[in-house]
Amino acid sequence: MSAQTEVAVVIPSLDPDEKMTTLIERLKEAGFEKILVVNDGSSSQYDCFYEGAQELGCTVLKHAVNWGKGRALKTAFNYFLNELPQYVGMVAVDSDGQHSVEDTIRCAQVLLEHPDALVLGCRDFKKENIPFRSRFGNVLTCKVLKALCGVGVSDSQTGLRGFSRQMMKQFMDTKGERFEFETNMLIETKEKDIPILEVPIETIYIENNATSHFNPLKDSLKIYAVFGKFLFASLSSFIIDILLFTFFVSLTKSYFSNSYILVSTIGARIISSTFNFLINKNKVFQNKSGGFSTYIKYAVLCVGQMLLSARGVFLFHAYLRMGESIAKILVDSILFIISFQIQREWVFGKDKN
């Protein structure tokens, strides 16, 4: 059995043109037996392309209004899980002809070999023919994903993706209705311990990517809103900690001349860390299962961070004659980055056992 007979193809589309028809014809010629086309609320003037898809043997699923690419993929997942038990998985392909049939086949083959993984067809952004908006947006998103979420991919915005049946079930409840769904999907691979397999693909941009419905400003804001929650809790706690530290320094400096920095650090950290723990556990890392062990891990991290902060502020103040509050901002900025990584991986990380 070939990949083309065991793996279906889904083409999410909005206001398509003849490139979608050509893509379907080539997929059929290559032996793909089942192709789903999702009409994501296209204008009636584009009905001819969907009628043509049906004539070529495709199943067309229609949204009454434009709900977005994320919803289109979920619609296809739902149909696949309910109606296509004979197929192992499905490969998503963009309708603008920028994914070759050969690369689609390769992704389908990798999907068959690794049904426990998310398969990504990844472009090489070092090539010269990449439009600036695509290169910049993708590279930036990849770096942010790696730094904040621990997800390392070379093409975060690729539309060529392979999903096994079990992967579709995993992503059916992933948040996001439009392009941000694809980013949320990558974040969830980290949270759910799902491996990512990259398949190098041909880098094709037709008419400088003019037909893409990805709006660099509008959709990037939605994507980066995903990361906002990771920064809000820590920065809020950081501000609370600095303000309380400054207050406690003014309050204790005349009483504890040799240890007021440590006393102020402890007092501020007890309050700010309690706030930080509750926000991180319930909103940021959404750790609902962590019990007493999570509290212990966080307490260990807090004590270590608190002692390093106090020692660092003391050294900067004593040897560099830096103001206590300025020194604390500098020291805690460094500790903030380290602490985030530790919280993500260890304190609130999903238990792989």
C-alpha cells in the first residue's frame, strides 16, 4: 500500500483561483484517493472552483462565513475522524500551489512511519527567493517559540503538515480559529510531549506570495498574543517585587544596617512569589495536576532565586556603588530569564511519566 492510498489530503481555501484546481489535478495524478477541500466562506464568485473540485472527486466542506484557517482544519479533522476510518492520517496543503505534490507525498510517508509525531514540511529561509515579509515573520516567530516555549522548529508558519488520527484528536480542542491555531499547535506539542518531525521541502513562492491571506500585521499580533501570557505574570511579579523591595529598604535600612538588603529581599519575595505562583500555575503554564510536589519545586526555586538576588544586589551595591533598587532591577532581570526556563521545564512541566 502506498502513502497516497492510506493518507488523505485537506486543502483549506478562501477565494481560490485556478492554482487550486491544478493542485488537485496533480494530487489525483499522483494517486491520492481522498482529498477534502474546505471552503472557508468564499464569495459566491468562487463557487466554480469548488464545483470543479467536486467534479475531480473531492469532498467539499463549506463554512457559511469565513471562520479562519484554524477552524477550517478543525472542520476537516472532525470529518476525517467521523467519516474516514479507513485512512491512517491526513496531510494539510495550502491551496495556492506553493506546496509541491512530491513534498506532499514525502510528508505522507513520514506520517505513516511516525504516527505519534506532528510532521512539518519546512522551507529553507536562507534562500534568496524568500519574500521579506515571509522571511522576517517566520524567523522571528521561530526564535520567540524557542526562547519562550522551548519549541525548536525551522518553519513555524508552514501550511504543509501531516496529522495521524491520534494527532487530530490531540489538536481538536487547541485554541485558535485563524492562523494563530498553527502556532498554538506547536506550543501544545511541548505541553503534550508530542515529537515534531521536519521534512525539508522545496521553497516555492508564486507572485511573491501575493495570494496569501496571511496578514503580516493583523495575524502576527494574534500569534504573538499567544506569548503575552508568558510575560505578563513574570513582569507583574517583577514590578511588585521591585516596589515592595524599595519600600522595605526604606523601612529597614536604619534597623538592620548589615542585613537590610536580605531582609527586604525576603519580605518582597514572599509576597511577589505567592502572586507569581498562583498566576503561573493556573494561567501561564496551566498546570492543573501538579500537587504538593509542584509547591515544593517552586519553593526551592524561590529560595534559590531569592538568595542569588540578595547576594547579587549586595555585590553590585558594595563594590560598584550602585543604588539598591537599580542593582536589583539588573540582577533580577538576569534571574527572570533563568527562572522562566526552570519553571517551564521543571516546576510546571508536564510529568512525562
